[in-house]
Amino acid sequence: MEFVAAPARLSTADATFEHDFAQRLHWSADTDAAIEQRVADILADVQKRGDAAVLEYTARFDALTAESMIALELTKEELKAAFDSLPAEQREALESAARRVRSYHEAQKKANGESWSYRDEDGTLLGQKVTPLDRVGIYVPGGKAAYPSSVLMNAIPAHVAGVPEIIMVVPTPKGEKNPLVLAAAYVAGVTRAFTIGGAQAVAALAYGTATIPKVDKITGPGNAYVASAKKRVFGIVGIDMIAGPSEILVLADGTTPPDWVAMDLFSQAEHDELAQSILLCPDAAYIDAVQREIDRLLPEMPRKAIIAKSLNDRGALILTRDMEEACAISNRIAPEHLEVSSRDPHRWEPSLKHAGAIFLGAYTSESLGDYCAGPNHVLPTSGTARFSSPLGVYDFQKRSSIIEVSEAGAQVLGKTAAVLAYGEGLQGHARAAEMRLK
Amino acid sequence: MEFVAAPARLSTADATFEHDFAQRLHWSADTDAAIEQRVADILADVQKRGDAAVLEYTARFDALTAESMIALELTKEELKAAFDSLPAEQREALESAARRVRSYHEAQKKANGESWSYRDEDGTLLGQKVTPLDRVGIYVPGGKAAYPSSVLMNAIPAHVAGVPEIIMVVPTPKGEKNPLVLAAAYVAGVTRAFTIGGAQAVAALAYGTATIPKVDKITGPGNAYVASAKKRVFGIVGIDMIAGPSEILVLADGTTPPDWVAMDLFSQAEHDELAQSILLCPDAAYIDAVQREIDRLLPEMPRKAIIAKSLNDRGALILTRDMEEACAISNRIAPEHLEVSSRDPHRWEPSLKHAGAIFLGAYTSESLGDYCAGPNHVLPTSGTARFSSPLGVYDFQKRSSIIEVSEAGAQVLGKTAAVLAYGEGLQGHARAAEMRLK
């Protein structure tokens, strides 16, 4: 079968641009009511019956039967054995990626994660104490979409934050284990690992069972059931963001080899058919050249069917008036991945306000960031980069405000607090402040 | 009518302690299905009909009719007039509180909110850029629970973060405006303000209407409809946490005057009947003394009916074996407000892991923190301090990862990325990395 990948050709100068552009961007996160109900039932059941319910759903959905939950635990020895069994090349790649991800997150912790305080003129102490979470759960998808890099990207920031217990769950349909995933758990410092998945695994982590420890936060990607379960347990535990389809936006000035850009668009499109790849460029001839490279390279790609459908349905090559306009449009999209494929990326970077990760210059392909440059590959999608951030050490820490009012400070603050409290009709608050006055 | 406030008397040495304690702590955030449905309808309607729908619901629910949305905007002049009209005492209290809250959040921004980067040995640049959100919405409750302090606590961190546009909404049932709330908006640096509320205001901020600008994040407390609407629009916009009933935990070694502690318990209980006040103390005689002060002070309190019901239904005075055990129980509760009412609070502070805000020493009444000490009074409730933090400057900023791989760096990273990408079956990723190899 032959495939053609023809992303929409748009031009900002076209009268219909706004309409066509909105059509391309549209993606709705509306979830299936049947999934929501199914997930609600599984959560309630695990909350009530614990291990027994998890075993039952694991047998039913993952075709993996076990006598007891403890039989589904992956031991440290098994994780190490998986690592040892890998070809040297994969072992080294895993270790090298882990090392870089760790360095980056250590820098991040230093930049953001320290407690701080100051004293005011009355000797009153004010500050914040930053502490790691006690225990977190990491959901790792199993089956066909098994991503060992996700293990690194979720476990390492938690580890660097100082979380003492990291519990991994990974479904192993029919008991098939992915050695790269197990080896990644070994390299990343996972504390315990269980071969369970789906809404039942999320429920087990949120509520705890006799065997599975209750965690404080659950992170990691999963299918619609996992996403729905995470949303439902939010509040009982913390969760990371719910990811939509992956996206790349390439902002090109026409100086990068067009086959590099074509392949970068492919590397996003190959994830799945809903993934979105967009090129913004002020040079019409360059856009033609990229389309020619798309045509030339597509037949070589093993995942060409997915790539073609993604590019045809959701891709776009957009001609802009200039680079300034391209930057403005990029800010409206707030893409997950933003490549600034320009000879002078630092000229444009300051005007790029919203993006999960910004890849500067022709050598910085998104795929380097996905695996091993160091920054996290868990990034805000669907325009949520307008208000949210990459997964990081800060997601595995929390802050407590610290206040120690001195006797002198209480004399000043007490009066202010009492006036405002009486103004709000809260006399208990006012009296508590006044009692500290001499 | 006479009121008696008798918080449950528990002792950790009792055989039934675990059971009784669990009963006291239990609070479920399960929401009303009818509210959820009602809110879903309002959101859909505002998304479709914009201003017209908001005007209609404002007339229906707030008994406030207007010809056009613009008539519901509070002008800068009106906010200033509200401020100027206040008694000098209130004006000064508001300004003093705002000044302190601002200083604290400036320190917080400095500690956490700066961009950072480093270069690795190959000259590859790695870092994160921290930027403010473009536009945020602040929900301020109206009617009987009008809290000007909430305006300060939500608007000031946004302002310090550098958010250029802060849009406030506040319902004014029957058109009654609270001058303290308007004055607080004036002092705190609110950009625009509208007299709308409920699910329709949340919808207007999330989707935007002809008049109300679409925001990137919505923060601030509200009733069950507001909470439900915020949960539903999460993902389209960011939201802050959904607050449960307010809580205080006092950890006392018996050295603080017992009437101070009794009033601190009242100051939480007076918020509403679901509020929770708990005392943990290893000294039985001191617990008796606090109960005596509760009995003595209660009749003087204008809100005694609420205080009595809250203490009777949800309060507890818990005798512990020692202060160490009291700290351990505090960590299990993860309270919103934690007072360490001890002569030596710094001895206990390091073992207190989970709390929204920690108030050290007898002079630090929670009410000083609520109004003017500086730290934010929007804090995680219902045990969520295990994984979440006070509202802060960081809630009004987001981060973008920055990566600029050097040509030399691409040679090393490209090989690692390709090995891992082939291992995951993502050939486009692998090829994109390999194309950058010489």
C-alpha cells in the first residue's frame, strides 16, 4: 500500500486562514461517558475489596492470573537481571540517558527546591520549608506502547527530589515483561514494582490495598481508563497533568536542511494518528522543499501509515509573512515541543512565551530531548503550556509556610489583623489576635 | 439559647483511639450529582451564548439585572472610591496587610521564580525559562461570606509573579457591593473587575465572552457550584486547589495560656460548622484547662452557635503519650494550619513534615497569618498538604525547558537517543537523531 503525507498548506495571508487554522488546532478532550462509569465502578470496587479486586481485574483485562498480589511484585533481583540481560549498547544508552536526566534535575532542584526564610524588622520569622513527598506511584504503560524512557523521566525527578519510596506499576498483558522497562526501573531507582495496570492499578495506589502501599501522588501516562481514573482520584492523591496527543511546532527560517525538518515532523507524527506536526515558515520555497523531503522519506518509514494519517488529518505547513508573525502564532498554539530551527535561535527565543520545551538551533532535534538531553519529556499538551510546566522535581516536593511571630511583631500585626477580622465579621479571629496584645 | 462546646476527648492510649480518631477525621468531598449536572448546563450555555447567558444567570441567581455586561464592570474609579470611603483604620489595615503579603511573595519569587541554565562539557545549553501567565481570573465570593483578605491573597502573588492582567469577578446579589472587597481590589493591583459570580462567572473566564476576557488560570474560593465549575473547566484553563472545610491543629506542650489556645480553636470553628479544630497535648491537666476556657469564652462569641456545632461534631482534644507522638499524629493528619504552641517550637518543627502553614510559638496565632503576617492564607486542606502547597507566586508562573544542543553534543546524544528510540520501535525519532551525526 502506498502512502502520501500532505499536511495542510496554509498561508497567514489567506482570507480563510483563521478558519482553517482553528479547524487544524481543534482537539477535544471530552471523554467517553461509558469509560467514566466503568472507571468509577473499578475504583469503588478496589476501595472496598483491595487486593482481591485488583487480582480479579488483572486477570480479566491483562490475562495475567496470580494466586496473590505479592506474586505480581517485580523483585529488585528481577529488575537487575533484566538490566544485565540487555545488549551492552542498550545498557550504556540507558545509563547515559539516566545520568543526563539526573544532572538536569539536580540543577533544577538547586534552582527551585530549597527552603528559605527571612526575619522582618520585629524579629518575626517568615519563610517556606520545602520537603519531598513521602511516597509516589508511577504508572508505566505496558503492551505495545512500552516506553522505558518514561520510567526514567518519571522516577528520576522523584528520586532527585528525595522521595524515599517510588512504587512503579506496569501492566504485563499475558505476563509478557519488557526487559528494557524493567532495566530502566533498575537504573532509575524505583523502590518496588508490581505488574498491574489500568484503573485498578490507579485505584490500588490511591487507596492502598493489603499489598500495594497507598501513595501521595500518581504520575505517568496511560490509556483513557488510566486518565479517567487519575482524574477521579485527584484530591485523595496528587496527580500530574492529563496528556492529550503529542505535538511539535517547527519554527523555521529556511536555513536547516529540509530533510532534517521533515524527519522531525515525522518523529512526532509517528506517535499516533492524533499527533500534530506543524511547520511555520516565512519562505514558500523552503516549505516546498520540506514537502519534497516528506514525499521522499515517507516510504522508508516503518510507521508510514500512522505518519501519513497524522500529517494528512492534523499536520500543517504554514506560510507566514515573517518570523515575527511565526512567533506570534506559536504563542497562540502554546505547543508541547517547539523547535526554533534557525541560524539565530536566540533572536527569537525571548519572544516565545508559551511552550513545554524549546529546542534551539538545527542540531537540537526533539528526539534528543525525548531521550537523553536531560530535560523532562513529560510536557504540557493541547495549549496547556499557557499555564503549566514540564514534569519536574517541584512536582515531587511540597511547601509549608513557616511563621514565627515575635512578641514585638504580635503587637503590630495583632492590631491590623483585628481590624480586618472585625471587618469580615470573624470575632474569634480578632480576639485571638487581641489576646496577644499587651 | 445556650451553647456548649465539647470537642471529643480522646487519648492515644485508649484501645478505641484508632477508630474514634478515624471517625473524627472523616470528611468526604463527594459532590452532589444534581450540582454537577446543573453546572455542566451553565458551562455549555455560556460557551455557546457568551455575554447573554452570563447576564441571564446573573439576573436569575444574583437578582442583579443589567442591560449589558459592560454595566457589570467595576471601574478603577469605583474601586478607588471604595478605598477612599473606608474609615482610616480599615484603610491602613488593608494597606499594611497588602504591604506584608507583597514582601513575602517577593521573597518567594526570588527564592523560586528565576530562570536558570547551564552548559555541559560539549557546550550544550540546558535550562528552564520561568515566565508569568498572561492573564488570570480571580473568583471572590460575595454576599455573606465576603472576604477582602482573599482578594489580597489571590491578587498579590499574581501581581508579584508579573501577570499583566488580573481579572476579578465578584457576585453582588441584588447589586450590593462590599466596599472592603472593592478597596482590596484597588490596593492589590486588580486590572479589571466584574460583578458576576457562580458557575456562569467561571464559564465566562474559562471560555471568554464578548466582554469578559478569556483567562489562562482561575483561582479563588467559592461555593459548591463554583468548585464544580472550576473542576470542569480544568484543562481548558488552570485552576488552584479545590478547598475543603478549614482546619487547625494545635500541638501544645502546656506552656501557652489556655485561653489563647481556646480562642485559636474558636477562630477556626467560627468559619463554618464543618470546620475542624484539634488539640494534641501530652498534659491532661492542660487539656482540662483549655476545656474550661472554652466554656468560659463561648458565651461571649457572636458566632457561638457555629463554634459549638463545629467543636461538638468535628473537634477533638487528644491526650498523647508525649510530644513525639503528637508530632507523628500531626503528620498523619497533614493539617491546613498547624500551631506549635510550645516554649521550644524549633525542637519540634523539623519532625513536622506535612502542613499547609506552620505557626511557631505562642505569639503566632493563626489569625495573624490569615490576614497580615505575609504568607498566603490559601492552603491545602483535607490532608492534601501531603502533596500540595500554599498558593504562591509559583502558581502564577510556568516553566519552559530550554535545550540548545551543540554540534559536538549532537554526536554523543544522537547515538544514545537512536539506541533507545529503536528499542521503543520509534524509527522516526532514531532517524532524526542520526541525521545530525556527521
